[in-house]
Amino acid sequence: MTSPFRIDASLLADGKAISICTCGLSKKFPYCDGTHKLARQELPGKLYTYSEDGSTVLTVTDDPTVPPSDTQTPPAVGGQG
Ligand code: FES
């Protein structure tokens, strides 16, 4: 997931909406600081590491927690009728 989880202001005592980081890249964790925008191009089933300032992708590897079948492109639908 590369977008924050937003908690509506009406649900919070102080009336201020907050965004919770779901990407793990925020320097204000657990709050989103917008750094997730760097991860928009990430592919499913891959793990990315970034430079300290987040400006550069250092490595891209297979995510060992994702079964190989979950990283393949699904077959096309239709075309037989
Ligand atoms: S969701 Fe992680 S920085 Fe925004």
C-alpha cells in the first residue's frame, strides 16, 4: 500500500483529520509526511530499499513473503466468444 490511511476529523476529539503512514517510509511515523509518493512506481511482490534521503532506489528484490504465483500477471479475460 502506498497511500496513507486517513482518519476523518469528525472521529477525533480535537477535530483535526490525520493521515497514518502505511508505507513505512515516513520520517514522522506513524503519521504520513508524503514520502509515500516515492513508492508509487513500486511493483507488487518486490521489496525496495531507498537512499537515506529517499531520492534514489538502491535495491529491488523479490519479496520472500509473497508466493511466486501472486507476482505473476493474471491471464487475460475473454477472447473466446
Ligand atoms: S503513507 Fe507513508 S509517508 Fe505517506
